[in-house]
Amino acid sequence: MLKTPLAVLAVALTAAPALAASPSAAEKTMIATVDAEQARHLDLLERMVNQNSGTRNADGVRKVRDLLVPEFEALGFTVRWIAQDKVDRAGHMIAEHKGRKGGKRLLLIGHLDTVFEPDHPFQKFERIAPDKARGPGVGDDKGGIVTILAALRAMHRAGTLKQANIEVFLTGDEEEAGLPLDQSRADLLAAGRRADAALDFEGLVRENGKDMGSVARRSAGNWKVTVTARSGHSSGIFSERAGEGAIFPLARIVADFRKELPEPNLTFNVGMVAGGASASLSPNDANAEASGKTNIIPGVAIARGDLRALTRESIDRTVARMRAIVARPFNGGSATFEFEDKYPPMAPTDGNRALLDKLNGVNTTLGLEPMAALDPLKRGAGDVSFVAADVDSLAGLGPASEGDHTAAEVVDIPSIWRQAKRAALLMTRLSREAAVKR
């Protein structure tokens, strides 16, 4: 018989995956319920996807809400609707479940709307393989809503929902938030202040075949640089009298951004540039109009882009640098800088990491691999970021999908059930903890 050196044995034991903790009786019921009700939840997903709910289709958003109200009420939730007419959006749906007094308060976040308005050709649910379905919002975020309901129904069947304090907040304008944001997100911010943990049911990200946990999301903001200069005959360009026009200084500003702004977890994009003898943006800032000739010095140049960062400090530092770059003098004109701070960052806090640790405890019970923290550069901004400054948060609890925001959006169906099981067990365990004292 060969003897294994103790040092080698110790390394082997350390490298081996942790033995799965046997699920409790209630957890076994939740796991079995998710599996048993797959057909029911796929039917609901199909009905939701087939109802257009583009952000600007307020009636369609409300019709998706109407599909969901009886689902939540059957589980003992009280549902209310917060109209958002003043910001030209449909509204937000809130479903509340009262559990045991003093128990941890959970906030579940998703959204009713999609990027596909009624005039888009991509409108229908289609089962394209046993484990794949295609359709507008099939993953983002109607698949996330189905994941929430599958988890809650599993908890209800196992008897663990009874003790849980849960608020489900489904925004109606996540894809194109109503403005001003301090009005369209006021109720979500208030919900975050009421909660002890926030769970975001947007899409699961996978890397190299492995599910990843999201403890951070970057911000999203927009910037605009406008350069105005003396116009005139091009024969005088660069002279002291005529100056250098508007386009050369704008090009220098953008190049200086590229050279001087980079720092970890920061990206900045130039999304649109227009310049000429005259130039202007449309009221929605999504289109530009310019006119000019080769022999006219351009009098106006405009650039728009976005800025994404991981912390508030990074945003403030970068915006200050941008302002300083734009303020540098040039011959024959001046430049202005505007910044629109939209989605805040969800920084990777110790509290967020602790939530991921608890989710990995669930993974152990389910016999699944532990989930590493996703690089925040690999996902965009989301509604959970509005509450992340006030409450420990975890993102990416919805299903895995690909092609989001395109006519090739496809959801991985088995990931819905995997995520629902994770969520049911995690919420059950969190609900047994004491609420945070305030």
C-alpha cells in the first residue's frame, strides 16, 4: 500500500470542493417545487414576452403589470401602483409581504419594460430549442420577474414565505428612466432605505461556463462638450485674426480625454460628434445636424459621450479633470462642458461581498460551484445602483441570456430554475436573520 505524504494530502484536501451540506426538509421542498412548476412559469414568461412593454408604451407596461398582480396576490402580497405620469412614464409596481416582526427586510428589484417599442419587428416569444427561448425581454427582464415568482412560489409551498418580509419593486422605465431622476427614482430610493438587503434580478453573467456573482455595478452618466469659434474664409485658418475654428480644438479635447483620464474601472465613450459652420443636437440628444463647406472655418463643434465609474470619488475626480481639459484656452473661441449624472455606482462593499458569501453557502447546499465576483467592467448600470449606497446589495440573480437589447435576445431556460432555487434558499435564510437596527 502506497503512503501519501501528509503535506501532499493537506494540499489535496484544501483543493477539493467543499462537501455539500444536505438541504433541510423545507429546502428540499423548494427545490422540488421549482422543478415541478417549470411549465407554469414558462407559460407566464411567454405571455409577458408577447405583450409589448417598450418603455414608452405606457399601456403595454401596465398590461404586463396586470398579468403579474394576481400572481403576487395569490402569494399573500399587497400590490400597489405608483403612476409616473409627471415624468412621461407608466409607473412602478410594488408588491409587499409582511412576515415576522423584527426579521430582515428584503428588497427584490426588477423591471417591467423592455427596449423594444411597438414599432420594432421583434415582438414574439419563440421556443428555439429545449433549453432556449427567444423574444423581447425574455431575459432582460421578464425572465428575471419569472425567476422572482418561481422562487417565491417555492418558498410559499415550503412554508418559509410566511415569515419573510419582502418588498418587490418592479420599475416601468429601467431601460429609459423618466427625468428628472430624483422624481422617477424617489420611491425606489425610499424602498432601499427601508430594506436590510437588496437583490437585483437582472441577468446572470457567465464566464468560461461558470456563473458569476455581481457585488458591483458601475455608474452611467452623459457628458457634452460644445466648442464655439470665429467662422470665416478657410484661407485664414490658424492666423491670429481668424483662429483655428471649432473642430480642431474639439479634436484636441477628445484626444486629451483619451490620454489623461484613464484609471481603473473607468470607461468614457465618445458617442457622437458634429461640427461645421453650424451644428446642433436634436431635443432628444440622439441626432445631430451640421452644415458647412470645405472653404469655411467651422464655427461650432459638439461631442457627446458617456462616463462609467465604480465609485463616486472616481466620478468626481474624472469630471473635474474633464472640466480642466475643456477650459484650456485656444485661439479664436471657447468651449463649455456639461455632465449629466444618471445612474450612480454600486461600489463593491464588504456588505455586498458578505451577501455573495451567503449565496455561495446556498450553492454548497445545491451542489453547485461557488460563484466568484464578476469584474464590474463586464456589466452595465442598473436600478439596484440607486439603493446600493443605503443597503447591502447583490446583482445578477436573474437568468443567463445573450443578445440582450437586440433582436437575437435568447434566454438559457435551465438558468431560470437554477437561479430560482438559489434565490428561494437565500431569501429563506436571510429572512431568518434579525433586521438591521436603525
